[in-house]
Amino acid sequence: MTEPRPGRPSAEEIERLLVGQAPRFTRSEVAAEAGVPQELAERIWRALGFAQRADDAVAFTEADVSALRRVRGMIEGGLLDEPTVIRMARALGQTTARLAQWQAEIMMGTMLPDEPAEADVDAVLETAQILMPDFEHVLVHVWRHQLAAAGTRLLAIADVSDEPVPTRVPMAVGFADLVSFTRRARELDEKALARLVEGFEARASDVVATHGARLVKTLGDEVLFTAPTPAQAAAIALDLVETDELRVGLAYGPVVPMMGDVFGTTVNFAARLTAIAKAGTILVDPELAAGLDGHDGYVLHKIRRRPARGLGVVQPYVLRRSTS
């Protein structure tokens, strides 16, 4: 482990400050205290993304014991089995790791000068400690709303499917891509590049949310979103290309939802159309074009067929906003 600079807090000090409890147990002791087999406890810690601890390392708190007891209660009550617990833990660990990293970067970037002194770092930690209760409350509040939205989407899909939890569901998929990102990345310094990417992601997130769709993931110069209907996806794409140097590909068809992501030929089709599209252009597949038939506000132009890697020759349509 890298030693902290003189005057800087150690990793142990930061963990104690933010976690709020001093460690009391080794990994075998925390499992025994919670009444959970050690092998299961260690699988949970790995799924959550926690580093492997030495056998004699005192690294676990009363809160860790309480968390394991809750897991034991879920399993013993027949609410969840062990494989489901591990999957849930992995989803929680991966999502909160990204969230925590993002929040820490925002705090450090906002509060620290270019050459921070010891007092500056201490001020960030003190502020974080003060904000922790409010962050925790807002986090749970937002998570409940997002869970309700996810449940509503799944119920809507189940209503039109023969399966209670469909493995393949019809939806619109869109990719929005920043044009000439590689060139622009070479021309910009680190801060300007960060502002470009964050601005693009923020704009995309706002537009997708406004239209009642879902931002699946961001990939720096590209975002992936899904929408229940072709019309919603088209509205998102048209709003995006109005304000940014973007190109967008849209496709409609069955997708496989898995681990918060989406997979399948429809996703690949949208990605290939994005790669074909020119700056400021939206390309859509025939299925999505057909889904817009009869909707006011959209104009579609069939263009020549193009080869698309892995999909053969495809028929794209250019989507524009109607001026009538």
C-alpha cells in the first residue's frame, strides 16, 4: 500500500471518518458474530467489491455485522436464496462504487485548488462528514423513486408479454455519439475535455429523462438509452441533435435486459446506424420507421442501403423534424 504524503490522512483514517465506526472484527469474527458461514460472507464481500482482508486484519465494524445479519434473515425467511443474494450484492457494489467515485471526484474537483495544502484536504473531509446524513437520506429517496420507475416499466412490459418476467422485450434503443471526439480530445486540455464529456452526458441525461425514457449507460463520447415506444425515442434523438454536434442511431425490436444493461441484435443495429450516420443526422431502422407511421412531427427519408458489420446490408432511414 502506498504511504500517504506527510500530513495527509491515511486510508484507514478516511475510512473511519466516513464509515463512522471503528473496526472491531476480523473476517472470521464478523461472520461468526452475524451467524453467517464464513464462505458466504466472503462471497458477499467480493460481490460488493470489497478488498480481500488478511485473516488477522481487524477490518470489520458493527455495521458489517448488522448487514450480514439482515442477509441471513432474508435467506432464512425464504425471501431470497444465496445465488440471488450474491447477484443483488454485485449489482449494489458495482453501482455504488461508480456513484461514490463520481461524487468524490466532484467534491475534490470543486473544493481543492490545483496545489492543495493539508488544510484543504482536511476541509474536504470535514465537509463530507457534515454532508453524509443528507447524502444518505437523498440516496435512499432517489433509489426508491428509481425502483418504482423500474417496476412500472417491467409491469408495462409484462402486460404485453406471455411471460411474467420476459427475457426478450420490444423497445426502442438509441445511441448518441459525439462527432470527431478523438480529434477534439487531442486538442483540449484535461479540464476542457472533462467539461465537454460531462456537459454531453448531462444534456443527454436531461433529455432522456424529460421524455420518460431510460439512460442505460454513458461511454464518454457516447450514450445508450432505451424508450418504450418509437415516438419517444425519435423525440429524444431530435432534441439531442438540435443542441450538440451529435449523430444518433435508433432501432426498434426485441432486446435482452440483463444486469441493468441491454443486449441483442436491436442494440447492435442501433450502434451500427450511429457509426454510419453523419454529424447532425439521425438514422433509424425500418422497424422504428414503421413505428412512426401516422405520428405527426416526423419526416422519414429512405436512403441507399448500406453494409453494417455483423448485420449484412441494412436499409436506413433519415429522421427529421417535420416543419409543417
